[in-house]
Amino acid sequence: MNTAVSPLHITLPENNAELPLLRRDWRECVLRRRDLGTRHPLICTSNIHAPLGVDLVWEGGRAPYTLRVASSHDEHTVSNLYGTSYRVRNLFTEEKYFWEITDSAGNKASSSFNTAPGVRLIEFPLSAGGPVNFRDLGGRKTLSGKKVKQGIVYRGSQTVCDFFFEENRKYILENLKIKTDLDLRYDTQVVKEVAAGGVSSLGKEVQWLHYTVNAFDSFTPEQCELFRKTLQTFAVKENYPIYVHCRGGAGRTGEISFLFNGLAGVSLEELYDDYELSALGPFPCSRNFEYFQKWQETIATYSSKELPIQEQIEKYCLAIGLTPEEISAIRQNILE
């Protein structure tokens, strides 16, 4: 009986291939969905906010296999694989990854691939188990040529809901390593956290910071203080990684994210892109929403509408009480 095992080798992807992590038609999807209205059946029943995975395929060798996938910022290891393919998800964008497959006899085969630039969406182990509208705020280039770090700030919806599964909570803690739950919901929406003595729904090991930001009435003295406290969270290095969210992760979270990436120096079009990406999930957002346009117009009154949006945001942050040192610390924490 011939028990010979064929040599271990990699079949896909091709060495040094560039692979997309976001569906190519995402802009068209946003344009189709963002102005439909929150009660439109398409929005209420569908969610296409999911990243593309990378399929790694090999042949030969002897199972079980161990797979290691790594870049300079990211690493995944999976053991006891009995098939000859594996789909790896939630990779960093615009990264060079090296991967190696090892069989039970210690034979190895290796290759590499590159992930395309773009937005890093996050998919959870149980897609129906919340949260939704979840993505990395990093990965965007700034006008000065720097890049916002990935893996340090995430945005999305609330995690307190009947369908939030333990597997997804563990993924947030163990894989994303969230240290701070930056909660922007109204007081009436945080009943469970208050009942637990101010403990995050992610667990007692996560710092819970609660600031009731109001997306529709953002410039009262009380709201200016809340926006200041929220943004100051990003000035403290020990707070990272941070998960910032409201209920749906669209309006209130969208404004804080706009300010966050604006302070980093991201272009206006990229700021709009991030705001509108919520339209891939069940919470359509449009740059043309009247309240959002008025919000931007009011930001400009803290300096001048003739200034670039990045400078307008900095002037606004200074006016509501952030110090130059805190703004510098935010940039130092989030840029590479």
C-alpha cells in the first residue's frame, strides 16, 4: 500500500498578490442606500457591512496543519487544521503579510500577499450577535503624508442588547484588546451599566467612560464640555485601544469620529466617507443630512469657513477647552 504523502506547497493566493478587503462597489452601495431613509425595507432588513476575507489554500503534506499569518502590525495563528484552506478575516489594510503553513511532520511552505488600501471593517464570529456597523477608525492617510494607526480605535453600535453573544464579547476583548468603552449614549440607554455600578457591558476589566453627547444639539455649554471630555479620552495613551459608540454607531459616533480623524489631518472627502459608511449597515448616514450640515457650519464659526476643515476642527477643539498639549498628544497617539 502506497502511503507516500505529496510535498506541501501553496496554491493560492499568488505570491505578492494585492487583495481587497472591502467590496469594490462599496461607494455605489453607499450612494444607493444613504438617502433611502431609516424605515426603508432595504435598510431595515439588510446589512452588507462585512469585510472580504482572504482565502489561503495549500496542497499536500499531512494534517493536522498549523497556519501562521503575520505582518509588522498584526498576527494570526490557527492550529489543528484538517482541511487545506482557511479564510482569514479582519486583516489590516495596506499591509504586507507573510504566511506559513506547517504540517504534522514539520514540513513548511510559505508565501506572502498584500492587502489593498482602504477601510478596515470588522466581522465577528457570530454575525447576528452584535454589535453592528463596526469598523476601525485607522488606516486613512493624512494630508501631511502620515497614516492613522489601525487597531487602536474602533467605532460601532452598542453592545448591550438581547442578541449580543458571548463569542463576540470575547473577540472584542481577546482579539481587539479593547481597554476603554467610550459610551456616548443618553442616560436612558445605559440602564444595565448603571445597575452594574458603572461597569462596561464588555466586562469589569474594561474602563467605562460615559458622556451623553447629543448629535442634534452639540454646542450648548454642557455639550461643549461633554465633547471636550470625549475628545480628551484620546489624549491618554493608557486608554487605548478604545471602542467609541452610541446606540447605532452612526450619528453621535459619526461626529466624534469626524473630529478624531479631522484632528489627525485626514482629507474632507475621507471624513465624509467614514461618516457615510454606516449606510452599509442598518443606519444610513448622508453628508447631506440637514443636522450634519448645520453641525459643520457651526464648527466653522469657531474660526472661519475659509480655513480648511482640519484647521476649523482644531480651532473648535481649542475653543471648547482642549489644550494644545492635549491635541499634540492625540496626534502622537494616533499617527504613524
